[in-house]
Amino acid sequence: MATKVRIFMGVLFMLILSGCNGFYDVIIKNGSLIDGSGSAEIRADIAIRGDKIAKIGDLSGKNANTVIDASGYVIAPGFIDVHSHTDTKLLINPKAESKIRQGVTTEVTGNCGYGPYPQKSDDRSSWSSKRAFPDFASYCKTMEEHGIAINQAALVGHGNLRRFVMGNVDANPTEEQMAEMKALLETQLRQGAWGMSTGLEYAPGSFATTEELIDFAQVLKKFDAIYATHMRNEDKYLVEAVDEALRIGRESGAKVQISHFKACNQPYWPLIDVAMENIRKAREAGLRVTADRYPYNAYNTSLNVFLPTWARAGNDSDMIARLKDPENDAEFRAYAEGKFKNIGGEERFLISACKNPKWADKTVAEGMAETGLSGYDYVKMVLLEDINADMIGFAMSEENLKKVLKEDYVMVCSDASAYAPYGELGEGKQHPRAYGSNVRVLGKYVREEGILELEEAIRKMSGLCAETFGIRKRGFIKKGYYADIVVFNPETVIDRATYSDPHQYPEGIDYVFINGKLAVEKGEHTGVLNGRMLKKR
């Protein structure tokens, strides 16, 4: 026994001695440090011990297991993607390749009103997840046991709450149903969920009244949790949709996050100025409202948004039956033709993924030429084969994008899942934002065009994100914070993914640490799965 005590004391002494002598797991030296706050860069070294940042400053003469010379590089907090749809895709490929290789170390998932929890196992609506979880706790347990390369902070989908209690129906909840949904939301929040998202352009979120959403947001306020909204409209009624989001925040007291803030379709591009002015006034009045934006001028969504909102109720079979019903043909055709007109023509819609590869990676105009069908009839044909096919719509203005990115309350997001150029996640033509959002801002909008200063761009990817969602000890380079760190070359960092060839990794991201472990080394994924399911406390 005495021998064991002596060995223990010796080991303890050596550990204490090594700490006093400044021995660390990792030292990143000679880099330009940008801490995530928006402050100007400084010259400083960083030491990592375990999963935390142990010291910042001049570490010359100090020792570490690994020393990285970051001369000519920027050292920044790991980027936080505040609007992601990766969710259970990490169960398919836990490496989060397309995100981690552009410096993303944490994702906020469960956006646009849907996610993998709470969900009944027999849910067959078009937005249901392939893997169903009854609550946030069971979702976290499965993800942690599986192993993930990236941190994830998950929101509760408002659509999930509605489908769990009411189904995918076009109806107002009864008092009993509303009470059950609010209790279900509160359970997820107590388990550590980060807030609630809505998808008010999609069923069943589109069936909710503003008053219903205020009721939910009042629950969020109790937990200081966020209300993140894919608004009801992003073109003709953009201003009204923004005003609804502001009203929900004002009457509930909850924090409001406007998802992928934009004005779609050329006739409505000028509305972005009115919407931004209304947000500025609300913020000046004390409302806690922020927004996010991906740095591309095309959106990505389900092809079934070519159906009127009411026609998306129920499950996939219900939608297909309505498509086949000749009594709906005139209304559906007019609705689709309105979409073609608003965006500027059939050539501005690209079918990005569907079960039949023959129609994937073709614009609607190209499909029309190949088949001889009208725009609506071509879309109908694809939907009847795959009601959950995806499309990309080239609908936004570059000038508006730059305006939005410059707003001090706007963060950078991807609005995309994590993908990889191989395996199941390499199938289809995904939106390039999955591989390029953060690096595109750093390369195109900072270095090449000077729209943002580098320090401010990094703040929009890190510190502002952590503060907005309440993610503790992440988003900044500070002593005692988790060692989520990205080291990149500011002269070469750039996105390489395109609409025609999206599965391309970016350039210029050389090192990424997640919770103190090296996940990307010299631009290559190390295979380390050191991510965590984060829980709000």
C-alpha cells in the first residue's frame, strides 16, 4: 500500500511540476490572433491543455507535445454555424467533412421547424427524420455513443411539436393540444435543448397562427432560449413576415433569430431595405433580435414547395394523391407558373437531388426542352417520382447579400448539412454552401472585395454566434475556454465548391481543433471524433 501511495505522489508531483514548468499538450505559436470579439488582431501564442485553452501570450521557451508554427496564419475561434441541417447525418458519416474542413467546430441544428426529435417512430410526413427520437435526451445519448467529429447544439422543431401532438394537419390546436405541445417543448428545454425553430413556409408550421407562436415563445422566455424562425414569406410579404417575427419577440420577451435573412425574386429585392430598417428600430427599442445569412444568391429547399401550402398537409401519399387529382390541376399549375414568373423564368430553378438521376442536375428549363413538357408538368412528373426531391432557386441579389452581411447583428450560416465527396453523403448535387460558406466570406467578401474587415467577419462566425445562442465558453479565444480553434491562411483561404461541382473542399484551412484535439491537420481530416452534444444550462 505504501508503495502505491509513493507512486501516486510521485506522479502527482511530476504533473504539478510539468504544469509549473509550462508543459502543455499543444502550443500554437507566431500566429496573428483574432479572438472573436471584433477586436483587432494581436501577435500571441496559444497553449492547450486537455480540452481547454490554458494560456495566451508569449510562450517562447515553453514545452508541449505538439508545437505548430502559425507564422503568416490567423488563429481564430472555431466557427459556429448557427443555421445547419446536419442533424442525424452524423450517424451516416460522423466526420462532418464539409463543415470541419472550413473551420466549423459547432453547429446549431434542428432549424426551419423540423429535426429528429421529438418524433414518433411512425411519423411519415415529408419532413420526418429517418431516425426518430422521442426527446432531446435520447437524441443526445445516441449521437454521443456513436461518436461525432463536431459539436452540436440542437433546437426543437415547432413542426415536430405539432406533428407529435396533432399530426400534419391544417388546423388550430385545441386548448388541450396546446397545453400538451407546450409541456413537450418545456421537457426538451429542461433536457438542454437550445430553443425552438419554426418553418412557417412549410407544413405544419404554416398552419400556425401568430398567437400560437407567441404562446410557444413565452415558454422559451422562461428558459432564456431562442426563437429561430424561417419566416412565413421571403419575397412579396417579406416585410409582413419580419414584422410578425418582431411581434412574437415583443409580446413574448423571447430572443428572436431570423433565419437566412433575404429577399427573394427580383420584383421584391427592394423590400430588404424596409425589413432591415424595421429590425434596426426594434433593436434600438430593446428587442433582442438577430439574423443569419449564407453568402450565396440561391436558396435550396424541397421541390414540393411548388404545391400550395394547403396541399402539403398530411403525409407523402396525401401530397401525391392531390397531385394526381385532376380537380387540383388548374390551381397547382397557376401556383407553379407564378413561381416561375416571380423568379425570372424556369432556367432559374435547378433540381439538385431526386431519386431518378436522369432529372438531377438539370434546370427546369433543360427538363422542359428534353421532355417537351411545360414547366409545371415537368415539375409534377419529378414530384410524382420523388415527392421529396430538392431544388435550388437562383432568386437573390448580390447587392442585397452584401448589405445584409454588413449588418452588425447578422451572423454567417450555411443553411446546409455536412456532406462528403464519398459514400452516401456524396450523392447528388448539393448546394455549394455546405462546403464553402465560411471560407467564401473570408476569401471573397473579406480579402477580395473588402465588404467586411477580417476581425468583424470572424466575430460573425464565432463570438456573436456564441453570445446570441448562449453557448458558454466557446466562440472566443480566452483562457479557460474550450479549445475550439481554427488556423487558416488569410492569403489563400477560399471556397472551391460550385453548383455544378459542389463536393469540393475549400483551401486555406490548415488546422482545426475541437475540444483540444486536432481534427484537421495540414488540411486533412485526422479522423478524430472529439465533438460533443452541447446542452443549454
